[in-house]
Amino acid sequence: MLSRLYRLKKRKDFSRLLENGKAKTTKFLSIKFIDNNQETSRFGFLAGKKAFKKASLRNKIKRRLREALRENLSLIEPGKDIVFLARTGFENRSAREAREEVLYLLKVAGLIEKHSDDF
């Protein structure tokens, strides 16, 4: 479970991030990120109804993303707001593949602290 301290909750935070954030994308996952001027990074997870019809599937995808992120939380730079957007096809990814894709996107976006060689 991702601690409340690290969660994006407010609609205005999501809106600001989706409108103004920088984006990186793979075939099955996208991220948007922006500075938040705080001591910690906060995260949000989106799985759209248009791509994933069943609520149970959307929730499963978000749980898988949260867990992949939680395992690597110590690697991520503080002071960022980050939203993960699942794309069609992500539901077929295993937990290991999801974790690798999350790490890859964070690395490509430059959101992993430079001194970490854990991956």
C-alpha cells in the first residue's frame, strides 16, 4: 500500500499535471510529471474507462502500478508530481513486466536519483 503522503488526491492537482506536465510514453504505459515544490514526490494512477470497461480491471491495473512503484520509491527524486496512465494492452502485462516498465519510464524521464545503481 502506498502511504497517503505519496498520493495525489485532488482534482486540481491531476488537472494541472495533465495540462502542464511533461510526458514519456511506452506502448502500454505513459507518465506525466511536473515539479511540486514539496519535500516528497506524489503519485497518481489512471486507467481510463474508454480503454478498460470493467471497474475491477481498472482497479487491478492501478493496484499493480502502485505496487511496482512502492517497491522502487526510494529511487525516485523528491519534489515531483507524477501520474501513470495505463494504455490498452497493459492489462495483459505481468507484475514483473509492469515493474520493469515503470522503472524504464522513470529512468527515461530522469526521475530516478543519479546516485542509485540498484536497477
